[in-house]
Amino acid sequence: APPGFRPTTDRTGVVSCPAGEYSIGGATSCSSCPAGKYSNEGAVGCTACELGSTSTVSSSSCAPCPVPTYSNDGITCKQCDRDGQYNDIDGAYACKTAKAGYKPTSDRKGEEQCPAGKYSTGGADECLQCGEGETSSAGAAGCSTCATCATGRYMINACTPTTETLCGDCLAGTASIGGAVKDCTPCNVDGKYSERNLAR
């Protein structure tokens, strides 16, 4: 039989190889295209699937790998399941990696911001909790050390992992060394006084 054809069962003629099969000629039957390759009717060979897609044995076309999978060989769709990996497009040839301040969604079809009080340096499945005396806003790549109050100010609220330190101003007649001092000290001893706000 000529290329792309096989003999009929009664050997009185030839028929073209069906889609998903091929013949280089001179054979009594058509051969199946392997996984990762496809062919049209009457093909003399198989065509490889593009990266990001795959096919089964004897396929007439390739199909894109669905999210959150990918194909880097055109043969199999693989899961994006390593630390920080996700995929949000059909037909991907590689996984994406969550950037700093983000983590993959639970279905690995996207990424989401780390909430306030947590952080990620990127490429991780989970956001990490800020430590004692640290704080962060949503989408943080790291935590910052909690602020202290300047001299002439007092601490209204200490910081938490999700909120910064809140300081207030000492008014005239009071003073503060700042830091973690929770009250302003009255200037009514040993002739001390303050005429202005934020006194030290």
C-alpha cells in the first residue's frame, strides 16, 4: 500500500489510514500514533503535540492541559503541586510560582494575598505568622518591627501582628521619654514645667 494507506480486508484495493493512525507505505495495516502525537486521515507520520497540550494513543488532535495542570513534554498533563506552584491558564507548559506576599489558592488555580499579620517571601504554600513585636499589612513580603513612641508621646495601644503601635501626644504641663510609656508624667515636682505639647 502507498504511504498513508493500507490494503482493504479483501486485498482488492487500498483505504486511507484513519485519523490517529499512519502508514509509511508497504505495510498491511496502519500504525497507531503514540500518546503525545496525533495524525489526520491518510497521514504518513504523526505530529507531536505542542508543549502545554497532550493526546491519547490514536488521537486525531491534541487538547490543552486544563488548569491547574501543565505539560512540558506534550505527552502527559502534570499537576502544579510543589511548594508555591499554581496555574491559571489552560495549555500551560510550566507552573507559575506565587510571588512575595502571596500563596497559591487551595485549588492551585491562582494566588491570593497573605492577610495582615502574615507574610510570604514567595514560592511557598502558606503564609507565615509575624512574630512577637512584629506587624505586617496584607500582601507583605516580611514583617516589620513594631514602632515605639517618640519622646513627648505616650503609647495608647501596643502593636499587634495586624496593627501598628498607636501613640498620643503629651500636652502642655506633662512630659514623656517615649518608648513604651503608657502615660505622660505631670511636670509638678521640683519646679519643672512644660509650656508646650510634646515635651520631653
